[in-house]
Amino acid sequence: MSQSPGAALVCVEHVFKSVADSTGTLDILRDIDFALAARETAAIVGASGSGKSTLLSIIAGLDTPTRGTVRIAGHDLFALDEDRRAALRAQQVGFVFQSFQLMGNLTALENVMLPLELTARRDARQAATEMLARVGLSERLSHYPKVLSGGEQQRVALARAFVVQPAVLLADEPTGSLDFATGEKVMELMFELNRELGTTLVLVTHDRGIAARCERRITIEAGRIAA
């Protein structure tokens, strides 16, 4: 991550998202425009259905805007073809899903090794082992997701996201499936890794306490950023 503190690492420029249904056109996002600096933490908040998760998916390049641009570390995501966009995402972006999205046929260690193997990292096993130790799962390396608790699965998902040392980590309701105590531990770990690795952290959350811990709060109302 060569971006210096204060540099605009994530630029969302006049993003619109519309979808057509049987009743006509539905505007999900309308002229979303903001920038985040390297190492910054931001919470995207708003009512259910306001467009928060759609916005996060567009920032990740997992969904495409109807109009507008997203730049990650200076790269225009939607000027790239799908293969180059996936390569950039693998190198620069981590994503943590509310539902964990672990591979059920892989152990905890293999799940964390996976993104490293996709980029042909020779030290994939060592790096994954060290990151799982970092999140307190040294004793669970050979366990499959079905025998891990929800909190343990989310820590594996965090380790998988952070192991590539992404410039940007995006998390969609990362504690939504967890009890309060476990959710608190997961969030503390996420902010700790943000400080340690210098990753820009962008969270979609309904939790006011989590939002208050972030340096920025971006409120989405009816598809727009609220004043």
C-alpha cells in the first residue's frame, strides 16, 4: 500500500444505480459522491432498503453502477474488464460478509490460504497460519466451518480478508449474525487490524455504537447521501 496518509484511496464519483422491474425503473442510488483517505474508517448507515449494501458492492466492483465511477488506489474499477477488475480486487480489496461466506469443504486454514493461492503466494500456508493466530484461532486450523461457532467463523472470514493486507476492507453488517459479546470482540479485532495494517475500513452497519467508532459517517436516505 503505497498511498500516504490523507491521500484519497477510495473515490466514489457521482454513482447512480437503477434497476427495471414490472412497475418501471427503481432508483437505488442517486448521485453518491465521496472520497476516503488511506487508513480512514467510515460507517455507511441508513434504514433498511436505503441502498447501503448496493453501494458497498459497487465499491468492491461486485456490482456495476448505472452511471458514475469508483476509483480504488487511482484505478477506475469500471474502466477495467472483469478479469482485471477481479485481479485488482484480489490485490487491493477485502470483503467481509454478514453470512461469512466460507467454503464449507475447506478447513479454516485452507479458507484463509485461498486468496493467497489465487495470487500464487508461495508463503500462503505460513501467512494464513500467522493470521489465524492473530485472530486467536491457532487451535482451529484444521477445523471445518460446520464445527466452528458463529464468532469463530467470522474471525476466519476476517483473517481471510486481512491476510492479503488489502488497501481497503469492506464489511457488510459484520456483526449482524453474532451475539453482542461476540460482535464486540470481532469489531475490536477489526479496528485493531485496521490500525496495525493501515487498511481503510468501510462498514455498513445498523449499530450506532459501531458507527460512532468510525472517523466518518455516511448516511444514505432514499438512495442519496443525507446532508
